Amino acid sequence: MIEVKHIYKKFNNNIVLDDISFVVPDGDTFTIIGGSGQGKSVIIKHLFGFLQPDKGEVIIDGKNLKQISKYELFEIQTNFGIVFQGGALFDSLSIRDNVGFGLKWIKNLSQEQIDKIVIETLRMVDLSPKICNLKPVELSGGMKKRVAVARAIAYKPKYLLYDEPTTGLDPLTADLINNLILHLQKELKITSIVVTHDMKTAYKISDNIVMLQNGKFIESGSPHDLKNTKNELVKKFIDYGNIY
Ligand SMILES: Nc1ncnc2c1ncn2[C@@H]1O[C@H](COP(=O)(O)OP(=O)(O)OP(=O)(O)O)[C@@H](O)[C@H]1O
Ligand SMILES: [Mg+2]
């Protein structure tokens, strides 16, 4: 279970998170929407200890990230698969080594076993095993995004953090990723936190959706609740896709 309790974060004088709390029970998909620069990625980075809050707590499976050793933090981090906003693939590594990266470090598998999982995982995101020997620079933007998703899910982590998993994808590929997130939730009981601007994605995959604006959640509820929101700003965001 992921618990975030009253976290505050500012950079210089820029208050980004202003008393944020939420709980994600195991098996749920929790989605954060909100305009550009509102702090969605900053929230994600707090969950695996990449950023520390100025005040407040992040508690993963009962462990307060502030009160554990570096080794315990590393152990917790191995439970997270992360799809970074820009993909963050390793440019110098082949697609095989990118997707197999976590498997190599976290699980004790032979190269043959890793290659098998890499191919299976590439298939799950509708990519051909033929791209295994290519480098990220040789792929299209949408293919890179799918490789980033494949890398995050390859070692079947307990938690998946997706920062804009469908941005920049064509609608069919975006839906394939949505279905994959749903499949991972249903079949493998993976708990997901998803940041997105894409309301189709948000409605389809979420148990709960929150909207972040000026450091606070100005709306939270089920997809049904969000569709029926009375908050004008949230309505506008949903209708136009973005606010600044
Ligand atoms: N390491 C950092 N140092 C200083 N400021 C930062 C840092 N990380 C984020 N910020 C600032 O925090 C704010 C929120 O950034 P964040 O990346 O979380 O936005 P976002 O909601 O993910 O936006 P987008 O939808 O464009 O990705 C921005 O003003 C950003 O400049
Ligand atoms: Mg972001």
C-alpha cells in the first residue's frame, strides 16, 4: 500500500506541493491529472524516494521512507517499475539491454532467460523482437515510449508508476497501452499510479482520479465522479484537456 501524508515541497520560493495526502490500496490504479508544471511528476518522484518532502511522509508497505536505511530504500525501489515522462532509455544500450535492465540487476537470471522475457514483454507492447539489437535512436517516438513501458513491466514489479504513458502515441497504440495497464492490474494485481493529460486513459483505467492545481488536489473521486464534477476548473480541464 502507498500512503502519502501531508507532504509539502517547494523549490526555492516555488511552492509545488502544499499539503498533499492520498492512499493507494494494493491492486488499485490511482490517476493524477492537472496542467503542465503543477507538480504531477514531482509527486511521482517522491514515491520511490527520488525526492524527499520538506514536510510530511511517504509510507510504502508500512515503511516510512524517511526512517529507513539506504539498503532498505533500495529494496523498496526494486518493487517499483517506472515509466519516466521522457522515456529515459539508455541511449548506448540496445533495446534488449534496455528492457532487460532491471532483470539483470534485480533477479538472478541467465542471459537466455532474460532474452525470453524481453521478447515476451516486447510482444505485450506490440513490438517485434526484430528490434532487439537496435538502439533507442533508431526508433520512432511512439516505439521508444513502448520500450519504456516494456522496461518497467519486464520484471513484474509490485508498483508501476507511469508518467504520461500515452502522450505522443496514436490513438490505437494509446489504447493498447491502456489495455495493458488494465491487464496488469487485473491479472497480476499490480498497483499503478498514472500521470496523464489524456482523459480517455484516465476514465478507462482508474479506480480514483485526482486533479492537482496550485499544490492541492482540487478534485478527487471515481471516473464517474469526475465526469459529473461541479468544479468549473475541473470541467474546463476535462473539456479542453489543459489549463495553465
Ligand atoms: N528538481 C527541481 N528543481 C527545481 N524546480 C523543480 C524541480 N523539479 C520540478 N520543479 C518545478 O516544480 C514544478 C512542477 O514540475 P513537474 O515536473 O512536477 O510538473 P508536471 O505537473 O509534471 O508538468 P508537465 O505536465 O509539464 O510534465 C515546476 O515549476 C518545475 O519547474
Ligand atoms: Mg510531468
